[in-house]
Amino acid sequence: MLRKAKIAVFVSGGGTNLQALIDAEKSGIIKSGTLSLVVSNNEDAYALTRAQNAGIKTAVVSKKALGSQAAFEEGLVSVLSENKIDLIILAGFMCILSENFTKRFPKRIINVHPSLIPSFCGKGFYGLRVHEAAIEYGVKVTGATVHFVNEIPDGGEIILQKAVEIQETDTPETLQKRVMQEAEWLLLPRAAEMVSAEIVK
Ligand code: GAR
């Protein structure tokens, strides 16, 4: 193989999906890409500790500190170009990116979302809220989706999906955990490899 795609993972919180990516690179599931940078909008994100433990370079780009969406996105673009990043993975990144940002990276940003898109997605559907909505609606099957990111929140082309059954006793918390274990942590590394392989082809 000539080269590997350089991957940046954007995070905001606990980083279990980042951990799944780290483990997948170690085990060889991700072989066409390498995790080169972890970027958080939140300096207290535990995901940053996971990155440091794995020896991956980290950066914090804070919208609050930079003052505007435009300055925030410029900060992200600078750190990406400094590190010559080929692929951006949103793994629990709780900020919306504007068209101004997404159009610079066509088919080079992927996101994991904890539902079967087009259900329970778009503005306002993130984290536990997605699972609360699925339980409240009474759907019997939910799941996770990995998709390309464009200017429409959760609206880009779907790469992979996996269904997960909802049990009668589920709370948003138990459902979130099962969707992660049975779907997100498997799909995201597989999609990262698929897209990286395409980039280095
Ligand atoms: C994950 O369930 C991810 O799918 C979701 O937030 C959680 C982050 O967990 N993302 C979204 O809702 C984005 N719309 P993690 O920090 O442990 O990976």
C-alpha cells in the first residue's frame, strides 16, 4: 500500500465511538487510514484523554472562545490543513457545521447517527434525545446510520445502517448503550475503512 488516509476525528464528549476507531486501527479493521488527529470543541471531553492514551495528537477548537460560527470553522480548517487531513469523522460531535465548511470537504466527512435515518434525525436530534424520541414514538426497531455529511443535518448519502430491536423495558439510557454496542461501534470503523480505501485507491 502506497499511503494511508490521514483521519481526524471530531468529538465533544465521552468518545466511545473514538475508542471503537482506535481499537479498530489496532486490530487491523482500519488498514487504509490512520487516526492522526482528534479535535474537540470542548476541552473537558473525556474523548481527549482516550486520544492521549492512544498517542494521538489532539486539538481543542472552541466556538465559545472564537466567538462566531465563521471563526470556529476557520479554526477547524486551519488545524485540518496543518495536519494534512484527508478524512473527517464526526464521532459524537455535537456542533452543526455550516455549508461553508461542508462544501470544502465533499465526500470527505462522515458522521455516525444513533437512529435509522430518515427517522429521528436532523436539527435537535442528538445523543440521548434520539432514543427518547424513538421510545416515545413507540417504534419497535431503531439502529444506527453512518453517512456522508453535507449541508443538510443528517441528510447526506447513507454509507451503512444496522437495525437494533427496542425492548419493552428499555429506557433511553439502556437503548443508547445497546445501539452503540450492537451498531455504532461496528459500523463506524467499517465505514472509516471503506472511505479511507476509496481515498487512497
Ligand atoms: C453517539 O451515540 C453518537 O451516535 C451520537 O452521540 C453519541 C456520542 O457518544 N451522535 C449524535 O447524536 C450526532 N447527531 P460517544 O461520545 O461515546 O461516541
